[in-house]
Amino acid sequence: MPELVADGPSQVFTWDITRLAGPQKGIWYHAYVIIDIFSRYIVGWTVERAESAERAEELIRETIERNGIVPETVHADRGTSMTSRKVSQLLIDLGVTRSHSRPRVSNDNPYSEAHFKTTKYAPDYPERFDSLAHAREWTEGFIGYCNHTHRHSGIGYHTPASVHFGTAELVREQRAATLAAAYARHPERFNRWPKPPRIPRQAWINDPAKRSQLEQHSS
């Protein structure tokens, strides 16, 4: 069982590949997405006609170079691209710890699974993409929304970009000031002094403390 924790951005990346339906039955495009688990920021992505270890290796290399910080760990499931010699050798060369889900345990890659579920339940998600260009265009727009507009409940209702690039604490201070002013004007509207939600200090894959609590409840 992988047990991974990040207490800041650029420590643990997780990635996966999902299929997007093409214009006709039997035609699929393949979306590769790399996520920083602490900030939920999508640090790298591409959509290709096929899944390949070569493209996966290129994307991971490009993503780490663009990020400017080498992550401590890169996590993925046990697909052929994820366990390929090319990807493994790249991570070894960079000094990155390789982590993999247990066979057939989707909960070991929760951030990627949640992202793909959110993607395919988006209101404007196409039933089929007209072309590879269409799939790339839609994915680019959706990832832009996820990174820079969507306020994620798992990170205190901040945007992933704000958490990843270090502006979330300032935003939280501004929210606290706004709430304090609202309380001063109309204290009768509040049950207690309002505070904005905190940004979690850690992000886990398989937190042993939570697992222990679940085991205690079930026993």
C-alpha cells in the first residue's frame, strides 16, 4: 500500500491516462494528466491519438523542467506506460522516487481518479470529440478552469494555482478581513465569529491515521 504525504507544492505528483471518445465508435483519444497532490494544480497534460511510454516520458520530463522543481515522488497506477522502462529510467536519472498503486485498487490514485470523474461529469463534456484538435481544445479550456477559476473544497475553497504559487494565504487574510467587517456591521447574522476555511497542512495518499480510525470504527 503506497503511503505518500506532501506538506507543500512540488513534492508529490500523481498521473494517469484516460480515454476520450472520438468521432466514431472504436476511435479514442488519450488524455495524460499530471497533478500536484498538495495544491491540486494540474502541472502537465496532453491529449494524444494513442498511449505510449515515449510520450509519457516526454510529458513528465517537460513538466518537471517547466515546474522548475524536481518532485520527491511521482505516483501512478500500474499501466504499461506508468511502469515502462523509459518512464522508470527518467525518474531514476532525476532522483525521483517511483510509487505505484496496488493492482486493481483505484483508491490508491485518488487525485487522478477524482479529476477524471470531474472531467467527464462537466456540463459541457462532449459525448464524442470531433477530432484530436477538438479534444485538445476542450481539455485545455477545462484544465484552465480547474487551475485558475475553480475554488476547490479540498484546499479551503482556493484555486489550485493560488495554492501552488503561494498566494492562498494572502487571499485567506483578505477573506478574514471581509468576514470581520461583515460581523462588525451585523453581528446578529452570525452564530460565532466567522473565519475562512483553513488550507490543509498535508495531502495524503492512504493516510495511516485515517485508516486506523476506520479500522477502529469497524471493529
